[in-house]
Amino acid sequence: MLPFLSGALFAGLFLFAWFLFNPPYQKQDNKRLIIMQLSGIVDLRRYENEATIAGWNVTGKEIAVIVLLAAGVCAITALLAENVFILIAGLVMAAYLPPFLIEKKRQSNRLHMVSKLTDPFRILLSRIPDQQNITRALEKTRDEVTDERIRRLFDGYFQDMAISGSVRDALLHMKKNINIKKCDLFFTNLILAHYEGFTVEACKALDKAIEALEFDLRAIEKVKEQNRIKKRKLYLTLGTVWLFPVILSFVNMTGTNIYLNTLPGRLLIFLYFAGSVFVYVKGEHYLSLHLDEL
């Protein structure tokens, strides 16, 4: 049963890859139709859009390759272990892999954004008293910023200014692109200072908004280090658990490996596999920094 299912899976994966990446001499209309049908099955376009929103520059074909590789690895593992249950669990895991990776990338980019914003905000605040103009102060700040993502945020402000000419609208769009709640107060005070003047009180209000963001950043770094230690312990525990079937296979006295050649043993290995994946995913969820609250 397992060789038949594995062969069918490999044939399906091969046909999927061939249709997705078939040579250019094929008819373009047929190629486009096939790709649209396959994309509808695995929803590649939606994953590509979600990845773009999350700040991950990946195409639908690259996502398909990731799914194919994950499914192929699971199929090979199931074939070597002669365990059809691993094959079933692996296919389910491969199907849920794209959203899991996209969410990981989104959280990573969000953490990067939080960690890289405080210094540009400090530079901007130091420029405002001399320039007395937000656009000129932002231009000076952008020239000193080295991080490309932050530079793109400032470039977006100047593009909005070229289109609308409204400082308020450009700042609100910049705040929307950052999408961090703790930055809302900074932009609110910045817009208010633009209309009422960059007084000492206005600069103090901006300074307090930056201090609140810096305080959260220090707390994030502390929790991040604590979670790194907890994750290391979790992965060590998972590795230790997997030693039991390996050791028991070597000390087996009957001459038959119960984990590979008996139905209860195969079910047990399936539970090991499914449980390990579940614990890993849930561990990543609970020990990751939930930055949406910032």
C-alpha cells in the first residue's frame, strides 16, 4: 500500500512541477490556464499577496517549490520508514507550511521595524528645532538612515507629498505603513506641532512618545532573550523524546523492529511525528513575541 501511495504522490508532485514550470515553447494559453487551475487548488496567489503584505518578497512559484520540497521530504521519510501515516501527516503539514512561514516573516519584519525606528525618530526630533519644517527635517533624517526599509518609509512620505502636497496626509499614510500602535502618539504630536508650531512643549511631547517606544523595545529584547532560552529547552526536550524509539529499536531482542514492521509501532511513530510538529508550532506561537499589541 505504501509504495503505491508514495509512487502516486511522486507522480503528482512531478506533474504539478512540470505544469508549473513547463518550457516556454508550450502554448502560452494552455500554460496560463493550467497555472491558474493549479494556483486555484493551492491558492498561490493569495499566499503571494499575503507574503507581500508581510514584507516577504516571494512569488507564487517559489511558494509552490517550498510546498513541493516539504511534501517530497515527507514522502521520502514515509517511504524509508514504510509508514503511510507519516505520509498523510506530512501532506497536511506541507499544506499549512506557507501560512506558517508567512506569519513568521511578518513577525520578524515587525520586530525589525520596531527596533530600527527609535534612532531615526531621535534624529528627526533633533532636526526639527533647526529646520522648523517637517519635510526638510525628514529629508535630513533620511540621508542619515542606513536601513533600507526605513529609508523606503521616508521615501514614501516624499512621494505622497509630491502627489498631494499635504503634510498631514503624508504623515498619516506613513503611520499606516508602520502600523505600530505606540507610534500613533508620536505622529499625532508631530501633526499637531506642524500646525501649532514646534514649541518646547511640543518637542517634549514628541520626546515622551519616543521614550515610550524605547521602553517597549527594551522590554521586547528582555522577553526575546527569555524566550530564546525556553525555545532551546523545548527543542532539546523534543530531541530527547525521539531518542526513545531509536534506543528501543537497537535493544529489541525479537529481531523485528516494532516501530517499522508492526501496526502499533507505526501508529506510535505517527503520534511521535504529529506530536512533535504540534508542539513545535504551538511552542513557536506561545514563545514568539506578539507585537500586534504594540
